[in-house]
Amino acid sequence: MAAPLRRIGFETATLLVMLAGCGGPSPKKAADERDHAASAARSAGMIATAWDSGAVPGVYASHAVGQMSAGLAQAESAGVWSVLPVAQSSAIRKELRTLAVVTARLDTAIRRNDRTAVADLHGYLLDHGRALTDLPIDTAR
Amino acid sequence: MKRLVEIALGIVTGIGGFLEAGSLATAAQAGADFRFDLIWALILGAGCLAFLVEMCGRLSAISKHTVPDAIRERFGFRFFMVPLVIMQLVMFLVMATELGGVGIALQLISGVSYRWWCVPVGLLAWALLWKGTFGLVEKGVSVLGLVTLAFVVGAFHLHPPLAGVLHGAVPRLPSHDGAHYWFLAVSILGASISPYLFFFYSAGAVEDRWDVSQLSINRITAGAGMGFGGIVAIGALVLAAVVLHPAGIKVDSFEQLPLLLTSALGHWGFILFVASLAVACFGAAQEIALTSAYLMAQGFGWRWSENLPPSDDARFSLTYTLMTAVACLPALAGVDVLKLTNISMVVSAASLPVVVMPLLVIMNDRRYLRDYCNGWFANGVVGAIVLLAFVLAVVSFPLMIAGGG
């Protein structure tokens, strides 16, 4: 009776270790993080466009874009990039920094009701969001 | 005429009560990440829910027992403690999610953080329970919940490809990101087949004094109500598939979700989204607070009814008061509402076996159901749901770790 119980205990412990292993940084997690950051940038752009067309109020647009900017700034300092080669990690962090700054400016432009600035920043946001997505990450490693 | 009104109200309750923070968030995540591929999970969830809800109503109409009452009587108090403890934990998580959902809706229009809204919202929910009747909770909020039909209108407005939508109704293996696909499938099932709904529905049948003559109404309410409710959730998934997926947007926060309706309905879309989220989550929060009290009162044999003044069923009223107060804490502490939603839906899915298994036994016990026991078809379906529930319980937590992030 004790042996099967020990075996079950060992298998459970192995499973837990494997599951815990899922929590550490990996190229797959880095790719996911990059995709989520690019998604946040696109969302900010879409919200700004909706605000410009009068579909959403400024109070919502500003709050949501501000939150996305904070998320992008947080992503830049995330530990997940440490698994990537230094050059790749630096390039991603640079794009994230730019996106965080652009979304912060977008937030300010919405607060000021500055539609010209919003249109300019939206274009800039699209370019850098695309650049971020285009940065390759080898998830097979 | 009276019967027609009852049927209409039952269907309205089903539609208005189906969508809440969990089903909206999981449907939107599924549409954004996998386009129409997970529509089958919503259909399966709504189908399972309709079957189980019909049984709960039938049990109450024939035996005058609620589900917790019957479980305690049939299996003994010690066994009953298992679903009691597990379900209270699940309901705490789901209710915290719902209060957070109302807070987010108010944050969207006011800019004031959802953390500041959870206490006033909790107080309002509690005050309505304290002063109101079962009819107010059941019908009032559900009728207002019809605003969620905006998701269906929005989905039609954007002309989604019919072939793609129908294709998604057939279960399939994922083409990419398998862990995340199955995690979302489990979350959708957890959000659809919420065990608290069985308790709420059976308690409602007893509160409304159902008898054998109500069985056909019960069947129509369960089938049509939950079916139409499922269509509302499919509307949200289709909107996410048409609006967010092509833009490469993943759903990471509730703040992205107004885009679903603004893309289809413009400024009105924003207003309808805020109203849908607020009403649906508020209604669900009230139902959960009540269900928590029903579960305790029916399990411990206390006096209970939402139609009695609180002084006549003090322990029942105290339970929903405490549940409402405690459920405000996660949002007050600033917990991420979307993450809490995902966790609570997975925990909800994992808790299914502890309710569905005993229900299956009771539904075949002639002492409770007399000549209205389950037939072979109903037993087959519930057997399949029990199997599904077991699979969900086993895989939900590993999937949450591997695919939920």
C-alpha cells in the first residue's frame, strides 16, 4: 500500500515541478508578451480613432489609453526578455519604450482635445506597433 | 394568457440572466484569439445548462425540495459539507468578479477607478435584497438585462461570414496555441454551466410555489431561455472575431471591450456596452448573494425566503449580507478583474462534479421525482455532462497555468 502511495506522491510532485516550470521565462513567453504589448498598442490606436469619431467619450478614451501606456512601460522592464539574445532584447525594449511614450502622449492629446495630434500619434503608433511585431523571436529554442 | 406571460417572463429571465462578466470576457477572449472556432463551446455550455436547469426546476416542482435540501437529505450532512464549502468559495470568487464588473462599467463612463465603486455597488445590491422580493431580483434585473441583446444586434450589423460562424459550431482541434485554446474552452464552459444557477433556479421554483402544472413552463423556460441567452454570448464572440481578431488585438482588460459595440453601433454602442456590463454583472451579483444564503439556509435547515422580511429569516439575511461585504474586498484591494474572472471561471468549471453527480442520483430517485424521474435520454446527457465535468475538473488547473497567462 505504501509503495503505490509513494508512487502517486512522486508523480504528483513531478507534475507540480513541470507546472511550476511553465511559470519561468521562455522564448514562447517572450513572444506572447511581445504580442500582448503590440495588441495593447493597437487597442490604444483603435480607442483613439473611436474617440476622434465621437463614438466614445474622452474620459473613457483617456483612462483606457493611459492604462495601456502604463502596461507598455511595465512590459519594457519585464524579466521575460532576459531569455532572448541581448541585441534582440534591446530592440524589443526600445520599441516598447517608444510605444509607452507615444501612448502617454496620445493620452495627453485626448485630454487636451487635440485631434490633430491624435491623428499624428495614431500613425506613429501603428508604425511602431508593426515594427514590434516584426521583430523575430525564435520560440523553438 | 397567464401561462403565456409566465413563459415569456421565463424566457426573458433566461436571456437577461445568461450574460455576466465571466461569459462576456471569455466569449470576447475566444473570438479575439481564435475567431469563430470556439462557438461550439458556447453551444455546448448553453445546452448543458438548459438540461441541468430543467432538472432542477422539475425536482423542485415535484418534490418541493431545492437542490441543496435534497442533497443534504439524500446523502447526509457530512457529504453535503463538500458542495457547501466548495460552492461558497466559487460563489465568493464569481461574486467578486461581478462586483468588479459593475465597477469597471462605472469606471468606463466616469473615469473613477473601479476600486471606488465596489462598496457603493455592494451596498446597493445588498439594499435591494434587504428591501426587495424574489420577483424583483429574478424578473426586474433580468428584464433590464435584455439590453445585452445589443451584442446580437451588433453582430448582425457587422455581417459576419455565415460559413465561418457555422463552421465554428462544430468542435475542432486548435490550429495553434493548444493550451490557450483548451483553457478558453474550459473557461467558457465554466462561465456557462455555473453551478450557482442550479441552486438559484431550484430555490426560485420553491419561492414561486411551482407544482406539476408548471413542468411545461419549466421546460420551455430552461430550453428557450438558456438557448437565447447562449445566442447573446455567441453575439459577443462573433463581434470580437470580426472587430478584434483582424486588428490583432488580444483581450487583456475590460477596457478594450467597448470597442466590440462601438465598431458596430457607434456612440450608442458605447452606452449599450456600459449598460449591458453594469446590468448583467449587477444582476448576477444579486443572484449569487442570494444563492449563497439559500445554500446555507437550506443546508442547515434555517428559515429562508427572499419574500420574507429580514427579521423573519435573520440568519438567511445575515448570510447574503456577509457574502456581499466579503465579495467587495478583492476589487477594493485592486485585484485585476479580468484575471479574477478567468480564475473564477476555471474554479467554477472544476466545481461542477460535486453538484452534478449528486443531482444525477437524485433525479433517478422515485422518492423525490415519483413518475417524473429522468428518462434514458436525460440520464445519457447528464452522464455525458458528469464526464465532461470530471475532465474539466482534472484539466482546468494545469490549463490555467499553461494557457491562461
